[in-house]
Amino acid sequence: MNKSQKNDTHMNISSNFDGGKIEVIDAANPQNIQLSIPNDTNSEFFQWFHFRLMGAMEESVKMRITNAGKASYPEGYEGYQTVASYDRENWFRVPSNYDGKELIIEHTPLYNSVYYAYFAPYTYDQHLNLVHQAQMSPECELVSIGKTVEGKDIDMLIVGEADETKKSIWVIARQHPGEPMAEWFMQGLIDRLLDQDDPVSRSLLNKAVFYLVPNMNIDGSIAGNLRVNTKGFNYNREWAEPSIENSPEVFHVRNLMDEYGCDLNLDIHGDETLPYNFISGIEGIPSFDERLKKLTEKFIGSWIDLCPDFQDTHSYPKNEPGTGNLAICSKHIGERYKCLSLTIEMPFKDNNDLPDPEYGWSPERSILLGESVLQPIYQVVNHLR
């Protein structure tokens, strides 16, 4: 392509696609592109962005997200590097700087079209591929447990043959739709659990049935929301009183937990601020006792021993006894079923214990962490009741 052809290409920014989120204020000057992040649907939350830049091949661009300092978690942009992709498969980090007000992204695209996002997206098509490939395993059944607010199927995978001697293990992800690392994690967990040559997976399925919901908030994911569904409800605050009108995913999952039982629950999330993988536990629930304390310690300790990407030095402050918010998923379930129930958090930034300047925390590392979690589950499965 000669120079004149390149200059004829019109530069534009769009987000009208699955998971897209940005508002263009001014894109006339490549060195001063001004953008803002719209609010989540029917909500004050905002943080997630995902957009496509066309027509800037081999041109230095400087993009300013002008309202970053007013985002839901502005400290999430401190030390953060934006992800970019030319093929929507390989996502790499590009230089970004947060000055307390704006997130400034600087990049010279090598191709005519490039995507930028807060984290590597996990699209609805990818979700459908994941659950439909999983159902091809003889160990796995794909069921719809209800409909989302917008009428989409709520997909659940049941892995293993149930009987009264087996434990019931639940793993749900992406209650907060703008945390796609959670579904990458689920991909790793599901692939390993269905590997009939894996001795850990085979042993677990002799002892437990897994109920897996890879995306608890499909509507919000497609809308490009960070925290809520399209009616503006934050599912991780809905567990005490879920409703079929406002939080159907939570309503149906909790009903099925009542029906099938719950001996272990893992709720998979991403954290904007902390550059580590960690667990938030249930120390604050009324039923937290020596048995649950030992189970928590065994789960965390065995995962640390196995996986250097996991740690427990950096985490949220532990709740004082009796002060846990029982509307939050892991705490509600821990109290409701007197079971081990944990929130797993992954970073948007990087894992500072094992940093990767080119990719940061990535889909690939999320997948591997999801695979690795079967090991601590295996360590505690005999002790869950």
C-alpha cells in the first residue's frame, strides 16, 4: 500500500458489537482522541471498555479516556496496561498511563483494524462454543435452567453421574459481566474436568457431581456492562432475595442448589485493583466454625503448594465474626448450606508475583488457573460433609 492510499483511509472508532462499550467525544486528531466510558445499563457503574479503531495503520495514536477518574474503581487504572488485538484471539498489552483523571493509551497499530479492551473479552459466541463442545463428552449434560431477563437460555453443565453418596460441587462465574477472566477460568476447569485421561478429574467424578454455570450474566456481558444485568441489578448482592423478574440466574441457581444440595461452592470473579490471584472467604458468616476454617485452610494451602500463580498474602480484609453480608453469593451459600464457599478473584492487571510485561494477566493464564483449581478441590472433596 502506498502512502496516498493509506491517507485516504478514514479513521473511526466503533463499539457496536458484542461486549462493546465506548463513547467517542472527538476522534479528528489521532494524537488527541477523546473518549468516555458510558454507564452500565440502568446503573451508575462504569469501568469496562471495548472498542475497535479503524484506519490508523502505522500511525501513532494517543487515546484519552476522559472520565477514567470518575469510574467505579479508578484505582483499577493505576499501573494498568490496556489490552489490544488484531485478530481477536491474541491479546497483548499496550502502553497506558493513568494520571488521576484520564487513562491515556498510546499505540501505533500495525494493521488497519485493531481492538482495545479492559481485558480480553469472552464473547457470547465463545460461550456457546464452550458449552456445546462440553456436552459432546459422555460425562457432561448441557441444560437450560431458565431464561435471562432478555430471554436467553441460562446454560448449566452437569458433569458426572449423581447418586446419594456423591458430593455436589457448584462453580459459577461472571456474575459481574465485565470480568471475562472468570469465563476463561471456567474454560480451563471444564476442559480438564472432561479429560478422561486426567487422574484428578476421573477421581473427582467418582466422588462428586459438578454443576457449572460458565456465565451467570449473559445479558450484561453482551451489553458491555461491568457489574450489572440490563435491568441494573448487581447479582452478587441478590442472593438473599433473588427474583425471577430482576435476577433470574440467581433465582434459578439457588433453587437448584436447594434441590441438588451444595457441598462446595466456588464463585469466580476478577478484581480491578489488586494485581494478584486470591480468595475471599466466609469467615464473617454466623456458621463459620472450626470445620469450615480447616476446610478453607486446606483448600488455600494445597492450591498455594501446587500453583505459584496463587497466593494468600494479598487479599480483602477478613470479615469479623457475624459481620458477613449474607446477600453476597459465597457468604449466603456458605451460611445456607453450612458448606465451604469461596470467591476466587483474578487480576485485570498482572500477577505481580510472576509478572509478564507483554501480556499481563491473560486468557491463557486464566485457563491454566482454572485447570489447577481441580487439585485443591481434590484435596478437600473427602472432607466436604
